[in-house]
Amino acid sequence: MSKMDFSDVWRVVLIYVLMLVVGVAIVAKVVVIQTVDREELLESARKADIRVVKVPAVRGNIFSKNGTLLATTIPVFDVYFDPVAVPEDRFKEDIDKLSDSLAKMLKAHTKSQYVNMFSKARNNNKRYVKIAKKLKIEEYERIKTFPIFKERLGNGFISEKQLVRERPYGDIAMRVIGYVNYNDTLKPVMVGLEGAYDTCLSGKDGLQMRRRINGGRFIDVPSSTNITPRNGKDIYTSIDAKIQDVAEEALRRCLAENEALQGCVIMMDVKSGFIEVMASLKYNEKKKKYEESYNFAIAENVEPGSTFKAITMTALLENDPNFNIDRVLNLGKTGKMKFHNRIMTDSHVVGEGVPTVKQCFWESSNIAFGYLTTEAFEDNPQKFIDLIYKTKINEPLNLDIKGEGKPYIKSTTSRLWSKVSLPWMSIGYEETVTPITLLTYYNAIANNGRMVKPQFVKEIRRGNEVVRRFDTIVINEQIASPRTIKTLQGLLRGVVENGTAKLLSKCAFSVAGKTGTAQIASNGKYNKKNYTASFVGYFPADDPKYTCIVVISNPMGGKYYGASVSAPVFKEIAEKVYATELGIKDETSSYPANADKYTKATMAYYEDVNDYCTMAGVRMVDADLSSEWVKVSPSKNGGVTIQSIDLDNEVVPDMTGMNVMDAVYLLESMGWKVGFSGRGLVESQSVKAGTKLEKGGIIVLKLK
């Protein structure tokens, strides 16, 4: 090989090495820019015509158990006008028309006031005149069609998009859904599921570099500093929105009729422990109305009163395998009994003074339980406490939602223990538990002794992908022996059939449960003016599906017993659930058909239509059905006509008349985003039916 050949090779090698060094240097510089120099460069950009802005991630949705929206994120727009950017001839020709349109739509100023404001701003070279804040998308789209704004160039139209949280069903399940408030950066306020699952709902914000252009506006520009936001995950809860609405209205009506301070309703699936209803309402003196300002259901420790007698009965049965509920007690006809110089009374004499134990449970005799508990445990009261602790009712539930109250069931080692503690604890005094804790105990009885943890979230998803699925969590495999549980189930059913809750025997299905009425202590003393009224039970008693508790605090309307105050709320909710969900074949009901259900043509889910018509006795006239979604309309000959609908995934369907839950589910499953205004059935939609719309497009529904 010649010298020239060697020099050529070295020249190639040298060039290659130089290119490699330059490449490494470039990569190193990029790394330095992204790490060491990042903040300095971003700060410099902010001070110049280039700035880096945060691109907020879209917060995940919260869904009901049926996949309908309870909370979502929608875009709103702040709109400004740059009158300087508009050509002179167009400004003079159309400013009156623009001002007139704004005055009619926004009603913030008159036409002449808008004209003067825009003209003055133009003369003073003011380029950022506020038009409106937080416009919803339908308002935003409308304002863009106004004179001047509708022009493609030189329109002076400036908008800034924000993302805000929206609850399509208003205040329904407000404390369960909750909220997050970051205004206090040192300690953000975290409430309900929004707070408990904030990390997965919030996602991760991105960054976008923007450059100033003529007119003072900024546009997005490519940059190595840009970071795409990662949107939050979706939460699928166990809340049943329809029954939640029924429960809240029943509770609100009960509180108002009884002039009560506050109250709550919780309904729990027996086998799984998932909460399907939770409502807490408290009277707001300033607003003169009941609202969900405080989660009474999980936070308030109350003396349970007679509902605690099921727990006392558990201890009595577990203590003595030969305990006989048919034993006759000689209680006398005074309805009173003294325990260590303190008198305990009954509201009425049970069994003419010689009742059986089971009669005392059915009719909630205080003196019988004080007597039986003293008889069994006076020599060893700690055994009574230990048997209660064995069930784990004294332990916190460790709920996902923050603010849970801790049960207080004192031991004999407590400095507050006295000689009368044993009989008074047996009837639900000198101890406190939250409504959800008491519900969990009764749910264990319905569940054949298996105590499961109350939960609110079934799944976490990213799009259609299930990221996490929540299974049933067992707190205590067996709170008591099978014999004890079977006895308790019979006693609780007897309360409804023969005792204080006979109102519920009128239901078309079997119910088991216990009433409770407890005096509220004020300044360490009890009085006969302030009470807590409650009912807790399950249905159908033969094959329990749901456990429900109703607690009403401080009713002042003349009634204060759990049987007359709380049990009617339980009845209303249970009957609604039975009519719409359970449909036990062996039991009959007399629910009237809703004649207004399908009086107008509308789209609906076929299975819902079929279930309704079957339950209500409405005749269906149907075509060859081959689709999940159908068109329903009144039939000329009575009943309803249903026809199949072939949905085109690119064409927006007609949502008029649909309930919002079905409408949102359908549109989102077809790939579009949905916004709302109002409440109820769909009255109109921002994108006309039959329009082709790209996936990811936004459709706003106006509800009645």
C-alpha cells in the first residue's frame, strides 16, 4: 500500500473521530440544557418573547357503579378582545354589531357601553379587553360567530382555556365524591374520593414553550423542553346514582318533617361490602336548608342506644352455649329497675311484666338487657368487654375516605368505668360508634358472621385498561358462632314481624333489623328533649342483598323513636331498590307503572326498557331487535314501540330525551368528550344529530 493510501485512511479516521466528538458534545450539551441549565433557560425565556407554560393534565373521571359520570373535567374559556388588531374599516363597520351581540348574550353591559369601551381601548392602544370569564363550550362556540370575531384574520379574538371540575348530578353524593383545594399550598384540603385518590386522578402536568406573535398573542412552538401531560386515571365507584338520589330526597324530607339537626343514610352490599349509598345532611342555619357540609355517616361518634342490643345479645349468646331466648323473665309491671342506686326505665311494660328474652329484644326492653348482662357478667365485667372486642367492632375501619371517627367502647380499666357501666353499656350508652361502624356489624350478621370492610371504589382505569381492581376485604371471618348468628338473624326478623319495627312488615319483601332511640348527653347530662333515632337492618331477610342504616340526630318535631322517624326512610329506599334491582321471583309487589316514562320518542338501552316494561306491566311492540340501543316511542294502541338503531361510530346520534347517565355513557363509548349544563333529561346538544365528528371532539348536552 502506498503512502498516499495510508494518508487517505488516516484522513477518514480523523474525520470520523471529529464527527464522533462533535456528536458526543451535542448530546452532552442537550443533557446539560435539560438538567443543569434548564431552569435558567426557562427563566430567560419567560422574560423574553418566549415563555414556557404549564399544560395541566386532564383530571380523571369518577363514575358510578353503572359507569355513569359523577365527576368530570370540562373546558371553560376566558375571552378577551384586542381592538387594535382589527383593521380600521372593519372596526368602524362592525363594532356596533359586535357590541349588540355581546350585550344580548352576556348582559354585562349595554350596546353603547361596549362600543365606548372598545373604542377607548383602541385609541389608548389597549390590547387585552376582558369580555367574559369561564364560558362553557357552547357559549364559547357561539361567541366566535359574532361579527369581527368570525373573521379568520385580524379578528382580535383572544381566548384562554381552563379545565374545571363538574358534577353532572349537582350535589348528589357530594361528601363521598368530595373535592381537592390547593389554595393552601402548605396543606391542601382533601375531601372524599377526590382527596383519597388525588394522586391517580390528577395525572402529571406537562410543559409547552410558546412564542409571542403580532398582536401580543402566543402560539405553541416545538422545543426539546416540551413535556406532554399525562392525564389522570378514572375511578369507578360502587355508588348507585339513582338510589343515592332517592336516599337523599327521603332523608331531606325526613329531616325537614321532624325538624332534625342532621342525619345520614348508608346502604351496603352484604357480600362484598361495597357502599352503594351514602348521604349526610346537616341544617345550615344561615342558608335555611339541609346540605352535605359534614360527613355525619363516617365522622360522627354517637351513642347507639338500642341498636347496640344486638351486640349485647351476641356477648350473652357467646358467653353461655345454653342461653335460652325463650326463657321467661320476671321484670314486674313498673317498667323500672334499679342498678346500684340508678334507675333504668322502659318506654312500656313488655309482656305484662313476665316476657320472654326474645320478646324483650323485639320490643327493646332496657331493663331486661340491664338485668341479663348484670346477671351474666357482674362478677367478671371484663369478659363482657372482651367478647365485644372479639367481634372487632371497637377497631377503626381504616376507610379510604378521610375523617373517620374512632369507636369508643371502654374497658374496665378506664378511669370512667363505674358500677353502673355494665348495665348502661348493654343498652347502648357510655360508648360511641359511627353509623358506618354499626352498619358494618349488622352487615356481618346478614353475611352469616363474616365482617367485611366498607369500600367505595371498585376499579381504577386508564381509558379502557383496568389498572387496579378492588376485591372484598375481610375484617373478621366469623364475629360469632353459627348458632349465635342464626339466633340473631331470627331475633332481628322478629323485631319487624312482632316488635318495634312493624311498619316494615308491610313491605312486599322480608326485612330484619333493629330500632334505636338514644338520649343525647349535653354537658355530661342526659335529658328527655334531645335524641338520636335510628334503624339498621337488611333485606330481603331470607336472602340478604343489602344492609342499610338511617340515623336522625335531634328530631324536634314531636317524634323521636327510631321506629317512627328513621324506619320510614329505610322503607322508602328498600322498596325503590327492590322494585328496580332485586325483583325476587317468589315475592310480589304492587309498584304502579310510571305512565310518563316513555311518553316521547327517545333513545334508550334495550335491557333497561325491557326491565321497566316487565316490572310496570307495559306492553312492548317491537321490531326485529338486534342492537343494544333502541328507539322507544308511545304506541297508538297503548304500550310502547321499540325499534333497533344502527349507530355509526362517526356520526353523532340524537340524544334528545335521554337521561344524562345513558347519554354520557353512549357518547364517551363512541370516542367523544362530553360537557353538561343543567340537570335531568337531555333537552338539546351542541353538535346536531347526524353530524360527522372526529374522535376526541366535544359534545355539550343541555339538560332540562
